[in-house]
Amino acid sequence: MQIVNRLLSVIVALALLAAAVVGAIEIIGAGVGRSPWLVDYTPIGNFLRTRAWEDDAVRAILLGLALLGLLLLILAWLKDRTSDVPLGTPGGGVQTSATRRSVEQMLVASAEGQDGVSSASAKVSGRSAQVQAVTRLREPPADLSDRVASAAASRLESLDLARPLRLRVDVARKDS
């Protein structure tokens, strides 16, 4: 989502820059008595000169612009909050967070650090964390799942999360 937001921000910024440059050139050209260079503003000017603030067309345009602005404010307010995991605030009211990806990587590292685990993956979403560990042992130890769960839980506790995540651990055997 961040890539899309950044790309859209760049596109909007370039469009606004181009509009500002063209507008400045048009204003300077009109100031020295030249005809419109790129944008023929005469019909727009005529429309605006013949309308009052009370006209339905003017009110519809202003209402549309106000709704567009409100929509943009709501979208900015509803940003993707799921990308961060809030951490506890030790004091002073400073709010800190960790990215979901970094928490997932920590859980993967804790699972892969256990003897008998050949690979692992983790998914953090909402209020839960899921760790999937893979072992290539023909007969995995009975306590492997418990060890992976304990290591993952210990890693989560070390983060001092604002809301504890519900942890689910699955260990599967994969043949070589």
C-alpha cells in the first residue's frame, strides 16, 4: 500500500506542479497582453462572470469540490493502520510501534533457531500471530511444537506489545 500511496503522491505533485507552471505562464502572458498560450480560459472566464454565487451550477461545483476534499481527508485518516504493531509505552506517553514484517521476521528467526526446524514462515494479522515451522526429520521430537511455541512466545514477550497477540504454531513434516 505504501508504494501505491507514494506513486499517487508523486503523480498528483507533478500534476499540480505542471498546472502551477502553466497557470503562471498564462498569467504572465495575459499581463503583457498576449493571447492564451496553452489553455483558452475565455469560456471559463465568461462562465464565471455570468454566474452568481447563488446559481445552482456554482453550488454544484463547490459541493463537488467540498466532497472531494472531505473524501481525501477521510482517506488520509483511514490510512493503512495494519502495517504496524503497537508496542507498550514505558512512560512519557511516547507511542512506538514495530512493522508487521519485522515482527514476522523475528518469529521466523525464533522458530528456525530450534533444533529440527528446517524452515519457517510467520504471519501477523490483527490480533494474532501464526507461525508455521517445517521439519525434515522422519520422526520429529514430540516437544518440537512446544519448543517452537515457547521460543515464539518468548520473542513476542520481549517486544512488550501494547496488546498481546494470540499465538498459533503449526509444525509440519516435509519429506526431502
